[in-house]
Amino acid sequence: MSLAEALEGAASALPSLGDSIRPANGDPSRVLAALRPADRVAVLTWLFSHEPDAGAELASAWCEEEAGVQAVFGVEETALAKVGRKALRRVVHGLRARGIAPAPPPPRKVVATLPRVEEEIEAAFLSSIDPSGARVAYLVESTAGAGARLFEMVLDEERGVVEFSAYTATRGEARRFVRTALAREGSPATEVAADSLRALLARIAAGQPPDRAFPRAFAEWRSRVTTHAPDTRTPGELARAELGIPPPETAKRAAELVAAGELGPWPAPIPVLRKVAEDLQEALKSRLIVSGAQRRDRSEAALQEAITLVFDPVRTERTAARLEETAYILWKRGREDDARACLAAARGLREGPAVDQPVARALLEAALGPVLEKLREEEKSSLIVKP
């Protein structure tokens, strides 16, 4: 079996390392650079256990670099079968013949030690949800050596993972990016725990529409950027756990935020909105209405039917999720009352008919603003037959 094939086997057997192994396409130096020290040892151990010849080939190639030598010396011989032990011994013997031996164990610590020069870095940021329903997110994490990787993505509860890009950088560059994101006044970026962002990304990816393919880069990095502890909460779930659920009447404030243009409108897809607009016009096209009150009743009935059509169970849940995620942003920006209003509105959508929720009406009216304004103008000029 070739080294490339053996590395693919290791990537499958060690799924948490697959995203680091596969992009290297079997190149030993690239695999070495992509893995952290402990992960290099894990890959070599697996190869010596299952493909000893490939393990020896990779170890020999890595012996040209200090990091690779340390990985070879890190493999525990006792954990291998006889064939693997013999293959490892040949590589180690070659190193010793060149005068290279394992570093002596560190002395027993008796005083405080200096901190690492290159500390690990991990950070994540979210923007607010824009009027279309999308938001930008960033994930920064350390890589092997002194490097870092920056993931930039656009997420949407309705459309899933819309965009995804991965960039490499030095840790110094990554730290400057983090400092800039936190220091910029009026910045749309709000800090969140990295694992919480991974949980949010995993949830949105799980709901990816079947007719929308994932961005290519996301397909390559998915397991790396969505793996999180089982009990990890998304940002919205963190806000709900911390702030609790306020009284239902608090939800009216969320509708006011929509009317003020601070929230939403997160419109439904164009075909759905077009049908809603047509239904509204059809319901109100007659000018032979007995009274203004009757016309208002018909307008209200048509609007309620439109709310029911737009907020089907799937879109209702997505809207509730957006409200909770917005609550996290508002909470972290010091607007706890508005955050609680969003949480109350989310709960109202989940527990009662959308037609009874002020925020649902406000979102639909914001999305159909021009259509409703036209209908109101027509109402003013309509012919009213007095009784």
C-alpha cells in the first residue's frame, strides 16, 4: 500500500485528524506541518500498528525535520505489534547512527517556569443577523508550530451555510485580528465561545436545504469546525439559560424593534412572498364593500391568512432560533431588556399560533411594506356604498 493510501486509512480511522491529513495529499512535510505534536505521534502510532512499511516511510521522511524527530521518539514501542516494533526500531536506529537521540527528560520542577512564548489561540465572533436573515461569523484557532487558521463564514437559518473560507496566518497576525475585532467601536462583531460557535454551525449545517450544496471549503473542514462537546450550547441557548424567559407581554417590545428597523424582517423566499401579496390583493380588490369597518375586517382576515401561510412550522422554528440568537447579541451589548423581549417572542412562536404573535405580524408587515402601503392607498380611494 502506498503512503498516500495508508494516510487516507489513518484519516478515516482518526476522524478528528482527517481534515488535517487529507489536504496534504500524501506529502509528508505538509502532513507534519498540519498536525499538532500529539497528533503526529497518534498518526505514526496508527501507521506502525496497521501499515508498518508506510509508517517507516513517513517516519523516515519526518526525520529530516526536528518536529518530525520528536514525533518519532514519541511513539510508544510497547503499544505496537511485533512487526510495527521492528519497523520503528529501524528508524530509531538510523537516527542514533546519525548521533540523534531523544532529549533527556525535563528536570523536576521546583520553581515556577516561564510561560510559553507561543501560546495557543482560540477565538470566535458573530455579527448581528442582517435584514435578509444572514450573519457573518469568524473562528480563529491555532495550528501546528506557530501558525493559526482563520475561518470566515456566512450563516443563515433558512439557506444554511452560504459562504465559507479558510485562511492561514501567523499567530501574531491572528492575535492582531482578534484585538482589532474587539477594539473597533461600533463593530458588528460580538465575541462568543469558540465551541458555542461550532455548535451553532453544526445546527445550521444539519438543516442545510437539500437543493443548496455546501461551499467546497466547508465540505473539506466540516468535521473540524463543527465538532463540539455534547452539552455545548449555541449562543442563543446561552442567552436563554442566563436570562430566563420573561413574561409573554414582554414580546411586544420585539415587535417594536422590528417596526423600528432594528430587527428583521428576515423575509420568506420570493415565491412565498409573491403568493402572499397576490392573495392580499385578491382579497381586497372589490370596491363594493358596505362600510369601512367591513373593509378593515377583510384586510385583517387577509393579513391573518398571510401570517399563517408564511409562518409554517419550519419557518416559525427558524424565526424563533433567529430571535434567540439575536438575544445573545443584545445581551452581550448591554441591552438585556431587549434581549429578554426577543427570548419571550421566540417562546411565543414555539408555544402558540404565529397569528397571535405580535412579532410575526411585525415581521410580515416589514417584509411586505410596499404591498401593504399600496393596499392602504387603494383603500382610501375605494368606493364605499353607505347602507
